[in-house]
Amino acid sequence: MAAMTRVRLDPAGWPFIGGALALAFVLGLAVAGWLGLVFGVLTLFFVFFFRDPDRIIRAAANDVVSPADGRVLVAGQGEAGVAPSGEWQQISIFLSPMDVHVNRVPIGGRITAVSYKRGRFLPAYHADAAGTNERSEVWIDHGGVAIVVRQIVGVLARRVVCRATVGMEVRTGDRYGVMKFGSRMDIFVPPTAELRVGVGAMVRGGETVIAVLH
């Protein structure tokens, strides 16, 4: 019989889960049962949202895997005003509130830069979101080739948790952060890379190969 997939919760979710559960007990006992039920359902939603399932990483050395679950919004030449300076190919992924929001390293290497920029909170699927919303940006050196990955908050996701630090050695598929509660990720790869996904494709963090470096 196949082994069951282990699912844990991201630590960033415990304050939400604990707070909602406490309110469910207090309000349910002291005020009204239906209030306890409402916050009980909210507790279950937070458990669902912050789930962190194990993934089987089978990527080859030069494979770039999806850093998140979701739907591909952009796959092609880097968008002007969005991509870093220089020539890039861009893959953008929209995460709905129902997707796993734990983020994974797209390719192994050494982290050379980490930054955070404040901005607006447009819906993550909005055309201007990538260039104006709050976001974190991580640069990874993979054998002399730079790959850039961004966590971008949306109208519901108002905070980015980025646990990557400069100098950290990472492996493909390693967990490195989470976004709350509906958001977008942009990945930038060199123009010589071969893209493996197109607009509309559904991807899984750590498992779906979205590009191959050449």
C-alpha cells in the first residue's frame, strides 16, 4: 500500500489558527453558539490555507521548478517595467486562496541578494501588480547563472514571509517562505532558457518543471 503524504503547517499560520480557535471557544461559550461555529469554520480555513504538504523533488540539475502552486499568467519575454534590468524570460504564477501558499526554491545554488519593496495591494492577477505591489525579491546564483524569484502580495495577501538570507546555499525545492492569503510569484530566467509551460498551465510547487537552463 502506498505511503500517505505527510502534511504539516507552516509556522506563520499558528497565530491565525490559535487566535481563531480561542475566539471560537470564548465567543461560543460566552456570547452565542453560532459565533463559536463561525470562528470554528475560520479555524479550519486557516489550517487548510497554511497546509504545507511534502513534495517529491525529481528535478535534474538544470531544471527550474515552480516555486508555488497556481496558474501561469505570463510565460515569455520579460515584461517592461517588471523584469530586472537586462534580458530575461518571465514566468508569472497566480495563487488563489485555495492553493498551497508555501513557496519553494526554483533551483539550487547560492543566494546572492534578498530585498523587500513596499508598494500597493492590487489584485495579484492585475497587469500592474508585478511592478507596483509589495514584494520580496531573491537572486540565486546557479553555477554562474542568475535566476530571480519574487513573492508579490495581492489584495488579500498583505504580508510576505521570506526566510531566505544572503549567502545561504539552497537546493531545488527547498521551502523558503509563504504568502498570506492570495498572491503571485514571478520567476525570471535567462533568454537562453527553454520554457516548459505556457499561459493557463496549472503548476505545483517543487514538482512542475517550468524551464530548463542551457
